[in-house]
Amino acid sequence: AQKITQTQPGMFVQEKEAVTLDCTYDTSDPSYGLFWYKQPSSGEMIFLIYQGSYDQQNATEGRYSLNFQKARKSANLVISASQLGDSAMYFCAMRVLLSNDYKLSFGAGTTVTVRA
Amino acid sequence: SQTIHQWPATLVQPVGSPLSLECTVEGTSNPNLYWYRQAAGRGLQLLFYSVGIGQISSEVPQNLSASRPQDRQFILSSKKLLLSDSGFYLCAWSPSTDTQYFGPGTRLTVL
């Protein structure tokens, strides 16, 4: 069965420093996708970054980068130069195929608090 | 550009009352649509998805139902709410397998 594990319930990071959020996954599908979403206190789920299992290079989007280690089945999110507005909950998710579509299977999330 | 709307934003309902949550998408046609629920401090769980008008698939058996009366409208309903239906309900749409975009959500409290 497909599963996403986020082992860090909460993290503190100093403003302007980098932070790494851990995510490991388990799947038997040869083709899959990995996602990271940000959920601020307002509740909206904001898409950050996507990595396909066959992508040769690690995905990057501005200050977000995904450290994809396929053999270790990990897809860690790195946020560089943290800002106060980065304080939020972060979810790792994996694309899981359905009979005629797909869904996102989410981890439990990691709360990030950026300190000034 | 595409936008996704949900209403109401918050809702407090008594046990046993009916429920109707609405989701609409603008700026695209024939999107795949999804209803997820998030329990407090947890990740999201898929409830229903739809690949077209009138086509509804359920992931988890429950007290809820979904309908898609129009191409860009997705409705989540219940005839009689339970305490366990409380949570944060998020609608999403998908243009491809590379992502799903979420609406602002509805926070439901059943008392």
C-alpha cells in the first residue's frame, strides 16, 4: 500500500536560515509523483512543488527545492532563506492511482515556525 | 486564470441536520474535481472524486454524498449530520497529473 511518512511534528527555524522537512514514501508503482503543499493558519492548501518519479533532476521553485533520493524513497523539502511568512504547516503527498483518476495521499504534516 | 470557490467558509450545524457544501471552478472546462476532509491537525483524506458531469466515485463509505450537476460545480451533501462529520472540507480541481489545486475550504462544526 502507498504511504507517506513525515516524522517531524514541528520545527523552529531562524529567519533567513534554511530548513529541511523530511518525507519518506512507500509505493510499489513504477511511476509516481510527489508533492509538497503549504497550509497557513487560514487553512488554504497552497501547492509548492512537484517531483515525478522519472524526473532526472530535483525540482526547484524559487526558494523551494525538493531533495529527491529515489533509492532511499525520500522527498525532502528544502526552504532556503526562511521568511516569517513561511510559518505554516507543510504536507508531503504522493499521487496514488485510482480506477479512472488519481488522488493525493497525504502525510501527517510538519509545523514550521520561523523566528525573527 | 482558473479559480476555485467554496461556500460557505464556516458552518455550525446541529446533529441530524442536512448539509450542502458547494464548490465551483472558473476558467477551465471539464476539470476533474475532488472533495477531501481534514480532521484537526491531520492530513487530508479523499472522500469523493468526479471525472465528469454525473460521474461520482466514493473513496470512503460514510454519511456523505456528492453530486456534480454542472461541469464546474461539485456539491457535498448529507441528509443527517453526525458529530464525526466535523472537520475542514476542501474541494480541489486537477488540470493534469502534476498537481491538484485546492479551494479555500469550509470549516464544519457539528454540535
